[in-house]
Amino acid sequence: MSDEIDFDKILAQYHSDPYEYIDVYASHTGKIRFLVQEGDEVDAVSGEWQHIPGTALFEITRERNSKKITATINGVISSLGVEFEGKFVEAGEKLLTIRHPLKKREIIEAILKEVLYVFRAPERAKYFFSPDVQSRVEKKSDREVSVKTGDDIIIMSLMKRDTPVYYSGEKGVIHSIYFKPGVSVDQGAPLIGVCPLEKLPLIQKIINKVKADWDKKD
């Protein structure tokens, strides 16, 4: 992580294109029927208990079993693989892209992911902090919880088996937490962002700069 951060260049990029582009893929082999069109607005799951599903994007049918795939994020359909309509596709085929408008908080997190050390999920699974780390997070601010290589900080829950995940990376404090306990996380998705103690003033400078610049130009 470098002390030399070109704030103006980074912020200019987000001001010119304040979006995140989320690609949606076929979860398995099947026949595709799209339920949206390019330019349509879509909503993410919502409700007090997350009980209202997101907008239905497409239906995929395999062996007469149909499943509707819904949006997990709000935005606009910016591209649609119309060539797949009514055809069989393989698992992992890119079907559409959602353009998600970034909020100020999300822009801050996106920039921080570039400058923090991001520790990622080794497999698709559910994750929890180890009891010791969870206790420290609850007693302190998460930004006061230090970690170093070899620390048993996270538990991976996969196929009813719990396995410790040992941290490897820069020594520092947990600055950002990207997962929710017990909610499935994709392989390679960020779990935590760690910041060396001496870099904390730089991180705060980034946050303050984004807040001030965004408020000024909004």
C-alpha cells in the first residue's frame, strides 16, 4: 500500500462513471428465457427480513425443472445476451450485466479495497469470526483488532463441517468487514480489509477526501 495516492485521478474516475458493473452468469446448464429487457430497472432483495425477492431476471430450465434467477443488487440492465434467448447454455455463461449506481459509502469501500490488504474467501462457503476474534470485535471497534499471519481468525462452514481459516497477509488491524456471519460467500470474495497501524492516517485521509469531494460536487 503506497503513501502516494492520486486522489484527484481516482475521484475523477468515479465522477465520470459512478457505477459498478455486475455480470450475471448461468448457475447451471439449461434453457434460458429472459424476463427483463436491456434498459429495465431492477431491484435487489428487500424487506425488513429480506423476504421480498429481487426482480426476476431470467428463467433457466433443465429436465423440466425451472428456476427463476433474481437480482441481488439494484440497477439497470446495461447489456443482455439476447442471442441466448430460448437456447441451452452451459454453466458459467455470461447472460447479462447490471449497472449499479454507487453510493458514497460504496465508493469509499471500493477505493479502500485498492489500498487495504484484502483477505479473500478460499472457497464458496459460510464464514464466521472465531470466538476469540468475535469477542474482541464486540468489545472494541473492529479497527482495534489486530491480526498477523498465522492467526486463527475466521471459521469456514462448508457441508456441515467447520474449518479454521488462518490469516495470511500484512500485519495490521481489521479496518473493513465484507461478509455477514452465516451468509454464503463466493470463492475469492473479500472477507476483511486489513490496514497496518502506520497507514491508518492515510486511510482516514482517503475517507475524508471522498466525503468532502462528493458532497461538494453532488
